[in-house]
Amino acid sequence: MSKKLTITNIIIFINIVMFLLQNTIQNGGLLFGLNIYFLKYNLWFQPLSSMFVHGGIAHIFMNMFILFQFGNEIEKAIGKTKYIVLYFIGGLLTSVGSFAYMYFSGNWANLVGASGAICVLIGFVALRDKYNRKGLVVWVLLISFAPLLLGLPIAWYAHVVGFIIGWILGYIL
């Protein structure tokens, strides 16, 4: 039995390729991540590219595992077109919102990872699935703030912004 190629699996493949690319280019993480260089050097691609680069092997593994679990199910439920809009428009809006937070707070970081876009998916599901809503909210809060207690550098605001954008897109889509 052949398995259909899903948008989710293509996104996972792109993440893996970008992770390998970022690690072969000098300062690839800074080039493709979303940071102050977005403004300083007009790196217009960073809000998109930052969704596909990661801070290490554990980071990409965790994000791709969660994306595989949630993404394929959501894609089946809403169809490829709505899923592409949800993931990419939601991910880009999350990048812009996270960048705005950094800009106005003055807390600069190098944003990398698919977790903002994944949180868009989770926010979308939380709006539509009342039964699992509380668990999804708790899960996003845990992945956003528990690492901070351990001293890990995490862009908690990207998770929260992504969740809110996913919730809003749930009404629109």
C-alpha cells in the first residue's frame, strides 16, 4: 500500500534540508533565523526561513515529531489548501508578531524553529475541539514556560502568539 505524500511530510523534509543547510553555511542560523539583521541588512526572507531552521538536533527532532503527529491529522481534517494557508500564513504572522515583541521590548534573540507555526496548528485545534481545549492550552503554556525555569533559552512569546493566531485563523477558515 502506497502512502500519499502529505503537505506535512513535505514541510518536515524542508525543515531537515534547511537544518542541514544552516549547519553547512557559516553563521547559517543567524542568516536564516529571525533577528535584528532582518532590519539592519533587509533580510526579507527571515520571517519565512526562521520557520525552517532549528537550534540543534533535539530541537528539530522534537518539533518534527509534534508536527508529524498534529499536522497530518489536521491536514486530513481540513484539506491541503486550508492547511497550507493555516501553516504558512499563521507561521508568517507568528514570526512578525514575535519580531514585534522583540522590537518593542528590546529583548533581541535569534528566533529559530517551527514551534511558532506548530502552535498555530494547536491554537486552531483548541478552538475547534472543546473536549481537548484545556489540555492544549496547558500544553502550550508548559512548552512555553517550563524550559525557562530550567534556564533554557526559549522564545515563549512565539508559542503564545502562534496559539492566538491559530485560534483567530480557526474563525476565519
